[in-house]
Amino acid sequence: MKATDKKIPYKIYLDENELPRAWYDLRADMKNKPAPLLNPATHKPVTPEELEHVFCRDLAMQELCDTQRYVPIPEEILNFYKMYRPSPLVRAYCLEEKLGTPAEIYYKFEGNNTSGSHKLNSAIAQAYYAKKQGLKGVTTETGAGQWGTALSMACAYFGLDCQVYMVKVSYEQKPHRREVMRTYGATVTPSPSETTEVGRKILKEFPGTTGSLGCAISEAVEAAETTEGYRYVLGSVLCQVSLHQSIIGLETKTALEKYGVKPDVIIGCAGGGSNLSGLIAPFMGEKLRGEADYKFIAVEPASCPSLSRGKFAYDFCDTGKVCPLARMYTLGSGFIPAPNHAGGLRYHGMSPILSQLYHDGYLEAVTAVQTDVFGAAEYFARVEGILPAPESSHAIKAAIDQALECKKTGEKKVIVFGLTGTGYFDMTAYRKYNDGAMSDYIPTDEEIGKSTSSMPCVEED
Ligand SMILES: *Cc1c(COP(=O)(O)O)cnc(C)c1O
């Protein structure tokens, strides 16, 4: 009997002892590695010492090391993972039937923890290394609030202080998110604020601004650099975050192998690229080593299309221009998605790992407009029961499109997508959609050209 003859359950759960014991660093298998981070002042590659002013020591090392294939997961982190992992891989039988597709659809569900997303996977690792170094606390930014929530949970667990700069528009629109973070002991400040120099500068230049992720990052970095015993932590984009998120892909691979299932298409939404890089990591590793072939699809909002329409160049990671420069697909650090955009994934740049893979043709990117994304979200909620986060729904939309394509061609493809989180705190956006008041906006080439023209000029050889 082939493993595939086993009846696949609705939910494939792994045992606790099947939890991966090491993260996988995809960079170790990349021939063209992501370009080094540069010091924003000198345009020279950042040194470990420079990076340790911003990040804690072990995380700075993880950021800079691109050759170690497996990084053991410390016991303390594993113990926390065990409270909510391994996460289920769900066979979407109901969705398949409703669509009438011959395709098999699976989704890896990362919403089964209080933070409601995959971000906890990296938050707990970052909090652990900060604690290990004897730090007092960490600062960070949060947009929609998932990262801040995840980090506040992780800091509460390890007894660290947590200061969150929350994009002002979200702070005002999502009071419940804010309260969850405070319940876990975090201090939440709307950004831009008067508490930092860069915040005061931005407020002076753009009075009444509702803030942006990049601006909140600048404030969090400044707060960390000017407070003794604090470091800055970031929930996406960085290579260390991709490393921690590889747990998603490693579990997915183990679960599929248990039933002899080989995916054809692997799909994820892409904001800063952390969940997607984590989900695809071990599969992409096989592709890079020539052992297997898969199709990988990144799904972006049409209103913030970093991979699809951005430039591949060195850019600032933040509006305040204090973070190291990263070579990535970017819309320019000054890019702010249209005010009607409600679907998340609003970061201007993209993981340097995914950027390089996309540039080298290993990864495809598609865009979706938000009314289609929310349409897919509702369809999914009604069929599969889970209320998805708007971010995750980008992947749902693309997975449904792939499944419908199979319906046309009769192909029996195996589609795997990342269901990164739940959408309970996004009901304002759902309400807009339900009221028929949601509209789409696709930036013009001029708008994108304007924000990419303010990128730093880095000589590359
Ligand atoms: C933050 C977030 C994302 C996007 O971030 P990536 O770094 O691109 O993974 C996607 N889904 C959910 C639920 C999120 O909270």
C-alpha cells in the first residue's frame, strides 16, 4: 500500500515529539544569497558590533550568518511552542467539494493561539534571546496589531518589558487589540508620537498624519537605542524572522510526508514575507538543491505590490531611515498604501530572501484587489468555518483561483496554502465589505515612481 492510500483526515495533527527540533535556514542552500545589510550612513556592510546596538546579540548573529543550515531550537522556546504547536494542517474537503475541483487543497493553520497569527513563532524566539542576554525590555512597532500582541505574550512569558509603537490609525480603529497587549503587560503608544525625536519631526512635517509602519519602526528603534537595557525587535522582513518561521514549513512537510502527499503549488500571502518564507523554506530548499520541483506563489495586495511592481534595490527598512539598508523589492520607504486599503500587508518592502528568490525566478508573485480578497474570505468562512484574517485571505483567494483552474483543465493538483491567522479584530474591514462600502485602489505608475525615486543611492558592483 502506498502511503497515499491512507485516508487523509480533516486535520493532520503531528505528535509533540514530531515538533521540529531545529529551524531551517534557507539561505544555506541559496547560491545567490541575499545581499548584506548596509550601514545607512556609510553604505558599508553592517558589522556584528553595529547590529548589536539595535538587535540583541544572538539575533544579530542569526541575521548575519547565512551558512548554517539547521539552527537548534533552544529548550525554553520548544517548551513554549508545545503549548500551541504543532499547528494543524487541514485538508479543505468542504472547500474542494463546494468548488467542485479535482484539486486537493490543504491549509496550514497558524491562528490557533491568542495572538491569532504565526507571528508568535518569532516573537517567542526574540523574547527568549533578549532575556538570555539579560536585557530589561524590547521595543517594537505594530500595524494591524498582531505582531504587538504576539510580542506582548512572549514578553509576559519571559518577564520582559514590552513597548509597542502602534500605527495611530490602528490604535484608534482597534481599541480591542490595544487592550489585549496591555492585558499582557505591554505599553502601547500611538505613532507618530511626541515621545521620540523622529516622531516629533514627522508630526511637524505632516501634522495630522495617521502614521505608517515605517514611521512606527523609526520610533521603536530610537526608543531602544536611547533606553539602557533595551533592544528593538521586528516581526517580519528580517532573515532571523524567516528562520524562526521555518517551523511552519518543517511541520507542513512532516505532516504531508506522513500521508505521502506531494504538493504541486504552495501559496502564501506576502506582507514582509515572513510566513511565506517560513512555509516554503524546506520545499524551496529541495528545489534549490534540485531534489524536487514545486510552484511557489506570493500573493500581494494590488494596493501595495512590493514584489510585483517594486524595484529590486537597496532601500531603507523604515521611514525614519535609521535601520540598516536591505536589498529587496521595495516601493520606497515613503510609500503608504491608499487610505481605503483595509486588507493588511501594507509594508513597502519584502524579505531579502524572498526578494532574491523572486529575482532569480524561483517564486511567482500575483496581486489581488481587496474586494476580491474579502469575497474569498467570506466564501471560505462560510464553507470551512474559520474566520480568516484579511492578510491570510490573499492566499485563500489565490488558492481558490488555482483550484478553479484545475476544475477547467481537470488537473488533480495538490495545493497547499498558509492560513496565517484569524480575523476577529478586523470586523471594521469586514463591515465595510458587508455594507458594500469597500472600494479598490491600484496605485498608478507615477505614484510608485514617486516613492521609489526617494530611495537611497547605493553604488553596487
Ligand atoms: C503580519 C501578518 C501577515 C503578513 O506578514 P508576513 O511577514 O508577510 O508573513 C500575514 N498574516 C497575518 C495573520 C499576519 O498577522
